[in-house]
Amino acid sequence: MREQFHGELASLSEQMVEMTQLAGSAINRATRALLDADLVLAESVITADEELDRIQAAIEEKSLELLARQQPVATDLRTIVTGLRMTADLERMGDLARHVAKLARLRYPASPIPAQLHSTILEMGQVAERVVAKTGSVIAGRDLVMASELEQDDDQMDRLHRELFTVLLDPNWDGGVEAAVDVTLCGRFYERFADHAVSVARRVTFLVTGERPPVPHHAS
Amino acid sequence: MREQFHGELASLSEQMVEMTQLAGSAINRATRALLDADLVLAESVITADEELDRIQAAIEEKSLELLARQQPVATDLRTIVTGLRMTADLERMGDLARHVAKLARLRYPASPIPAQLHSTILEMGQVAERVVAKTGSVIAGRDLVMASELEQDDDQMDRLHRELFTVLLDPNWDGGVEAAVDVTLCGRFYERFADHAVSVARRVTFLVTGERPPVPHHAS
């Protein structure tokens, strides 16, 4: 009985890892859709988000069932309840990738991102992919070293995010207001994507160590 | 024992209502700080957010304790687990009010919002206050009529949000890029604030009726 229960917990964990893979694939494709003005790719991200929603709903139902049937306490209880919060973060990351893809679709056949900011946004996309891949490893292996690395990736994301504003607010900015609005929104989507990844990693850390990691200095 | 348990559930619900009051006060003051460039008010919102975080942490701990001690099933279990999600939404609403206040502080002694958009942002602030007040009533009284009204308020918020972009992207926009960036961010903060309120109301509706409300057409 106990063994079966832990098998079910492991299966929930695997589904969360699958969510990180889907979110990673989504943000990768959304970034390419955004920079290459690729409508087909953008549509694929928008459609694929349903799968993340479906897995989240399945995890929620299964978690409630386990709580009712197994009546777990202590660590097992905390694992399930924390898992529900992590799942919500992962689902939200899918939404944010979808937001990026929707912006790509809205401005098609142009790219919403002016040429001078392509490399910064590309890098934000790469950092986003990296953090979500690490989030998967943190969930799968409870790897606290990687959880701490992830914080540094998030610092890099924040630097890139500030870089966007530096370019936008430079008196020499000649990209116009529409591009400034689009860049502002995209920047926010990538930054939030990484924030949610950090949030997941922190929850795993808290589960493993019992200690809440300090609130990051760049909390905003 | 049973009675005490339901008393404890009621107390969690009261704390959530208190969170809506704090979030409502925060968004009211943040809007005034933003439009009147009031630094003291902005600082007060930023500081007050800690209280929301504190209540959230308290609700989480109490919920885990109730799950472990009472081993609830069926509706009681769902009420506690759903309450955890609602609490996360309410805490996030406080964060969003704080984001608005931080933008007011960043641009002080100017207002980040150009005069031509003051009335739209003021209205967004009023809608935000209205939705969070209704959210409180929905939590306190499980009032499904109000939950449905709240959806309409959210539609109004979306209209106001689109109105911002119409003004920003008009060729006659002369507010400059910095104001466009600030307006874009603020618009997003108010819109997300209302989204979280809707999310809370939907969770209550689901608890009461057992049916998930349809995903809103404006889901973005």
C-alpha cells in the first residue's frame, strides 16, 4: 500500500517533469516564432498549451484523490500540497510562452522585435529554456546545486530585462512606440517565465531542506 | 471536534476576506500614488504588502495542519486545497498593487501616466477595487450572482486595457516612449489584478456548484 503510494507520488513528479519539457519546447518555439515571424510555429505554441492545462488538471485530480485516500501526513502531505503549487507555476509558464507566441501572431508578417533587440530577446529565450530544463532536473533529482544555479540564471534574465529598458529609453531609440510596447510586454513575459521556474525550484528546496530559501534580492 | 474544524475553516475564509480588503486598499492607494505622484502613498503600499505575505503564510501553515490533523475528505478537502490556490491569487494581487506603487516611486516627482490617460487608468483602478471588493463578498457569502457580475467587471477591465493600446498606438501619440512603456506595464498590472480576482471567484463557484465555469472568451 505504502509502496504503491510512493509510486503514485513518483508518477506525479514525472508528470511535472513532462510539464517542464512542454514549457521548454513552447518557449523555444515561441522565441523563434517571435524573431523569425513564423506564424505556423506561433500557432503550434498556442495550440500546444492545452496539453499543459490538461496535465495540470490531471495532477490536481490525482493529488486530491491521494489526499483523500491515503490521508498522508508530514513530508508526504507537504509533498503533495507543494506539488499543487509547483504545477500551477508550470502551467503559468506555458501561458507566458503562449503570450509570446500570440504577440508573434498579432504582428505577422512582421516581427514585433526590432533588429537591434533580436540578440537580447534571443538570449532571454535561451535563458528561459535553460531555467526550465534545470527546473525539470531539480524536480526529477531534487538537485539543490542546480536549484541554486537557477537563481543565477534568473539574475541573468533580470539583467537582460533591464537591458531592454536601457535600449528602449535611450534618446536614440528609433524603433517607434509600437515596438516599444511589444518589447515591454515580451520582456515581462520572459522575466515572469523565469520567476516561476525559480519559484518551483525554491519549493523543491524547501521540501528537501525544510528551510525557506531567502527571498531573492531582485524580488519585484 | 467536527464543529471546531468547521470553525477553523470559517476562520481561514475570514483571513482570505481580510486579504481582499488589504489588496483593495493597496490598489486604491497605488492608483492614487501613480496619478498624483504621491511618494508617501507609494511607499505605504510597498511596505503594506508584507502583511499580505504574512497572512498567506499563516493560511498555508494552518491549512497543512488541518489536512494532517483532520484528514478531511470530499468537500472539506476540496475547500482547503482550493483555499490554498485562492490565497496564492490574493497574495499575487498584492504584488501587482506593489508593482504599480513601485512605478509611481520610480518616476517620482513626475507621474508615469501622461494626462491624456489619467482617466482611463483611474477607471482601471476603480474597476480593480470593485472586483476585489466583490471577491471578498464571493468568499464570505459564496455569492454566485456576484461571482458572475465580477466576470462583467473583468470584461470592462479588458476594454479599458485595449483602450490604452489604442491611445498608445495612435499616430498622434505624443507622450513619448518612456510613458508608453510605463502605461504598457501598468495596464498589464491592472489587467492581471482583475484576472486573479476572477480566478478566485471561479474557484469559489466550482466549490459550490462542482462545475468548472467555462474558460472566459478573453482568456489571454
